[in-house]
Amino acid sequence: MPPVSDERYCLFSVRPLHWGQKRQVLYMAKELWQLLGLYLLTVNLAGFCLMGIDKWKAKRDAWRIPEKTLFLPAVLGGAVGCILGMRVFRHKTKHWYFKFGMPAILVVQILLVGWLVYSRFS
């Protein structure tokens, strides 16, 4: 088996590809985008649900979800779901580290994606 760093196996090769290779790369890229979309949907849904579950438990004086667990989905890419969960369930909206932390995580993620796209296509 050839080494992974071989140009033939690099998704972003600098040498020209023939039509069969282009089609294969586009198919691989489509699958990767679908997996990324599924991952982001799952992480955002998890963050939204965790906010709802913790609010439900707070109303019943039950055992609560630790705050670092509530931040985990946001850090892993689910900041939008966590922010929506905070707004919909009116949960953790008075805590400054949630009020400013969740949007800050989202801004950092947007900047990171922008930087990756800019550095790739410039």
C-alpha cells in the first residue's frame, strides 16, 4: 500500500486530474458534506435537547445536568442548537457565561470556518 502522503491519494492534489478522477473526488466530497451535515444536525439537536431536559429538571428540583456538559455540544459544533435551546426554553439566559459564552463560541466557529474557506480558495 502506498504512503498516505502520495499525491494520487490526496483530495486536494495540485496536478490535473482526468475526468474519472474528478468524478470520484466530487463523489467523495459529496459524501463528506453529507456526513458533516448529519454530524452538525446531531450535535445541534443534542444541545437543544440538553437545554430542554435541564430546564425540565430545574422546574422539578431534580438532579441537574452539569454546566460543562451543557457547553460540550456547543464546543463540538452545536452552538446554534444550544442558543436556540436557551431562547426557546428560557434557560440559563441570566448566567453571563451562557449569555455571552454561547454566542462567543458561535462567533469563533464562524470565524474558523471563514478562515478555512478563505485559506483554501485564495
